[in-house]
Amino acid sequence: MSEEFDAGKLDDAIHGRLRLGIMAYLSQASPATFNELKDTTGATGGNLSTHLRKLEDAGYVTQEKSFEGRRPLTTIHLTKDGRAAFESYLDALKPLLG
């Protein structure tokens, strides 16, 4: 008998479309710059900042602020806990895939 889908196993911090996109991208390309994530997700700067803050509050990403010349540069890293949470999220979806 196959495992049944349990929506309660879906992590609310990841489940939103934009946050899921951020996590999926970072799972393959961590670290990534803020502008890289903005371009990849199609989000506005303000919207991306809001969602990154939620992921950071959950402990799934860290943001590193520096300068490249005189220009600010924000680099986002997927944390160990973030990778584990994303893998658990994907595992929770597997029953839906058959």
C-alpha cells in the first residue's frame, strides 16, 4: 500500500509559490545574489525581500550584505536546516506523484 498524502506535512514557510521558487533555486544554486533571485523568480525587490525575511525567520536562509565596489550586494545562502526542510517538503509531495 502506498503512503497517503498528508497536507499537514507541508511546511507553511516554504509552501507559498515565491518561497517555494526561492528554495528550489537555492537548492541548486546556493549562494545566489538578490538580483539573481529577483530575475529568476520575476518578483519585485520589495516582495522578494518580504519572502526572504520569512525564510530567514524560519532559519532556512541567511543573507550576507557586502559591497561590490560602491554598490551594495546581498548574497543569499540556503542553510543546512533549509536544505533539510526543502527535502522534507519534497518528500511530503511524493505520495501525490504516484
